[in-house]
Amino acid sequence: MILVTGGAGFIGSNFVLDWRAAQMSEGVVNLDALTYAGNRENLAALQGDAGHVFVHGNICDHALVEQLLATHRPRAVLHFAAESHVDRSIHGPGAFMKTNIEGTFTLLEAARAYWATLNGPEKDAFRFLHVSTDEVYGSLGPNDPPFAETNPYEPNSPYSASKAASDHLVRAWCHTYGLPVLTTNCSNNYGPFHFPEKLIPLMIVNALAGKPLPVYGDGQQVRDWLYVKDHCSAIRTVLASGRLGETYNVGGLNEKPNIEIVHTVCALLDELRPSAAGSYTRLITFVKDRPGHDRRYAIDARKIERELGWRPAETFESGIRKTIQWYLDHPEWVLRVQSGAYRDWVQQQYQ
Ligand code: NAD
Ligand code: TYD
């Protein structure tokens, strides 16, 4: 068994689906609080799979985490659960401090106590893998080298500050208590099941609905886009052979300004689902910039390639086409997310 936190969210659900498909012999306990970002419908393909145990609960609940570890005796904890949207962190940072910092602390303490009960090979094999972000490194200038694992932490948003704090806790629990941890810091993900509050899914669903495509500021902010399935394979690789206590940056080798992303989404939709009203680019609308908006993120992913042999399989061109096709093929998923009905999905599904 492995214990995954946040496995009903965007990356967590992709990870759990891939894990069950690739590794049928090893089950998953999936602990998720089902915040607005958690959607059990993402896991519909696992209905009837006895190797997937879903637990509706909070990572800040020490007694629950302790009980799950004691009952299922996982060989690893993979920690995805977080409040993850920068814009929400600007409007309401409290939930970010609670889940990202206190929640990580709670997990680390429970994992430490559980790990202390293990012996021999079980103890040696145990891992706590913390999924984090490149945003902890701050913002790059146009000619700066990309973020390496050795870059200083310079978080700028409440979200990235809370993730930076959680990374520091994970590091300290390794250094002080010897907990066998691994940390991954990855760039912006995109792909299936991405909640349409983030750039790429928002542009797709707004375009299809004929709504404005809001581009913050001048649209020249740069992100490095990583297809979510590549991120999942990187996490499996780090779990299998990452060096204890190390951090690994994971990137997609796809640095692009936001406005280029939006134009690519429009061009693909023009090809795959043309609108009678003309090109979707007509909907592009420049809006007020995000406060403290980081200008550029870029990842130097040479360490994970050199040490563990991992590289992304998708180019941006192949990944974005798959992503757009997925949204075109799943209009009901989009509708239920937009209407809020996804929150009742389990009830509807099983009644
Ligand atoms: P998400 O917001 O889509 O999903 C988060 C999940 O965590 C949801 O299912 C939610 O219900 C759950 N959750 C939130 N608070 C919880 C709590 N207190 N207890 C239990 N579950 C809780 O996020 P995501 O995009 O899938 O990101 C997953 C991880 O990857 C996060 O740690 C995030 O910081 C990191 N990350 C994401 C990106 C990205 O581009 N999405 C990039 C870099 C790093
Ligand atoms: P986002 O998907 O929120 O990820 P992050 O802030 O974690 O990088 O945003 C990606 C980029 O797109 C970021 O520079 C902000 C920008 N953006 C827009 O221009 N318009 C939007 O409506 C959104 C959600 C984001």
C-alpha cells in the first residue's frame, strides 16, 4: 500500500489513476478533504477497484492520519494535498497556512511516529515524498538561468510562501529526525481533470462557452508547462530511486509566455471545434494584472535526468493537443464542475 494525500485533485487523481493502471499489485489509500478542488468523479474509473481505498478526511486531523498509517501500514506517503491556486491565496491566505503548513506538519509527525514502529527492511524502504512547486524559488528575470535545486527560496505569494514553509519542514524532519524524505519541485502542470480556474483549462472552457479569455497584464509572464502524466512518471521515478533527503526539480522543457499559450489554445480549438462566430482569438481580453505577479518561472531539470534518467515524454504541442481533446471529449465533467454538481457526484452515482 501507499498513502496518497489530495488524490481527488488534479495531479493527485492523475497519479492515482496511473498508479493503479501500472501497479495493480500495490494499493492506494487516498486521503482527501474534498475541498472545492477535490472531485471524486476524477476517480470514477476506479469504481469497484478494491485496491483503491478513498478516505474523506483532512490531513490536519492527526488522529485520522495516525489511524490510517497504523491500519494500512503503507510503505510510502505521497503528499499532494494542498491549497494550490495563487489567486485564491491572495484573497484568503488562511486556508493555505492551515493545509499547506499545518497539514504538512501533521503528516510529518504522524509519519515519524509510524516510521519509528517499523523495523529492518520495512523501515529502510519507507519514504515520505513531498510534492512541491517551482514557485518557492521566486521570479526570474528574462536572462536568468532556470531554477536549480540550489537556488535560494524567495517565495512571493501567500501560496508559494506556504509551500516554501512546508518544504522547510520536510527538510528539517529529515535532518533532525532522519525521516526518509524526498521532495519534488515542479513547474506548471496541465492535462486532464484540471480545475478550470487555472490558465489552460479556464481558456478552453471559456472559449467553448463564448466567454472572454482573461489575460493578466501584458500576457508576457513566462511559465514552464509540464504535462501532468509526465509529472506523475517523475514522481514514480523519484519514489523508486531518488536519493534520501534530496530535492528534484521537474520541468517540461516548455518555457512559454502566457499570451502564446492562449493563442495556441485558440488555434487548436479553431481546428478541432471551429466556431461560426470566427476565431476564438476574438475573445482574448487583457485584464488587470495579479498583484505581485511573478514574471518568469523556468526549471533546470538536469539533476533528475542525470541521476534518475527521467525526461518528459510529451512536447508542448503533443500535450496541449491531448489536453484540448480531453476537454472536448468530456463536456459533462466540465458542466458538472461549472455548476457545482461535481460535489454531489458520489451521491448521484451511487443512489
Ligand atoms: P488541486 O488544488 O487540484 O488539488 C488539491 C487536492 O487536495 C484536492 O483534492 C483537495 O480536496 C485536497 N485537499 C486540500 N486541502 C486538504 C486537506 N486539508 N486535507 C486533505 N486534502 C486536502 O492541486 P493540484 O494542482 O493537484 O496540486 C497537487 C500538488 O502539486 C500541490 O501540493 C501543489 O502545490 C503541487 N503543484 C501543483 C502544480 C500545478 O501546476 N497544479 C505545480 C507545482 C506543484
Ligand atoms: P495559473 O494557472 O493560475 O498558475 P500559477 O499562477 O501557479 O503559475 O496561472 C498561470 C499564468 O497565467 C500566470 O502567469 C497567471 C496567468 N493567468 C492569466 O493570465 N489569466 C487567468 O485567468 C489565469 C487563471 C492565469
